[in-house]
Amino acid sequence: MIKPREKAPELSIKLVNDSTWKLSEQSPENFTLILFYRGKHCPVCQKQLEQLQKSLPKFTERGVNVIAISSDTEEVAKETYKDWDIDDIPLGYGLSIDEARKWGLFISSGIKKEPDYFTEPGLFLLSPDSTVYWESIQSMPFGRPEFRDVLGGIDYILKANYPARGEA
């Protein structure tokens, strides 16, 4: 598990627009938000990503770069992008289980129509130097932070120059 104030693992991920997103190439004004989601099979993920789409301008106003990533295949990720209302979110795919473990994400084995293995949700807010500022990791699809709460937290962090916590 990576702790706040520690360097996040390097991440290079393919996007549905046939480009590659690299953490080392990010230069946000304030933060990079990485949202790991379970995949297209998850209706809770669809709701969360569509809420992120609606909140995206608020993150942009606060100097936050955003990306959503799953372990879905390219084909499934492109279907997700087409079927869900998430036109402005950079959507990454193909996160390996080994890479997910470096981030401390929980891994589930599939039941019913789920993939054989996939990641459970995680939200990481990284400082411009790619150190972990804030993380929220779930072992279930439920109980994810609401984006209004994340935005409120970012507002407080920026106003009060609040330090990353939980590093000890």
C-alpha cells in the first residue's frame, strides 16, 4: 500500500482515443485525480463516471486533471466510452492486476457476467510531483466518496494549505 506523501507508482495506460496517458507527463496546476473503476459490468461505476462527467468542469476550475481507469480490454473500454455519458473523461483500459496491486487496489474474481479478475474502486488525488495526497480505496462497489465531497475537500486544501495526512 502506498501512503500519502509517498511517490505514486509510475503509470502508463492506453486510452480509448488511441493515445497513451503517462503519470510522469502530467503537469496539473494543483492535482491529478485518478479514478480506478471496476469496469463496464458495474452499474455503480456507470453512475459514478457519469457523475464525474457532470462534475468535470468543477475539477478543471480547481486545476485538477482527471482520468478514469479499469482493467477492461480495449474493446470493452471503447464500448463503455460509447455507451456511457462520459465524453470528456480520459478513459484508460488494460490496467494489469499486478499494476493494480502496486496501487493497493483490491482485486475481485468474477461472478456471473463479470470478468475473471478486476479491480475494486479507488480514488487517488496526487500532488503535481506525483506524490499521493489523498486516497480512498474500496473492497466493494459501494461507499465511494461523492464528488461534491471531494471538491469541497479540494477547496479546503487549497484555501488552508492543508497538508497530506495519514503518512505515519
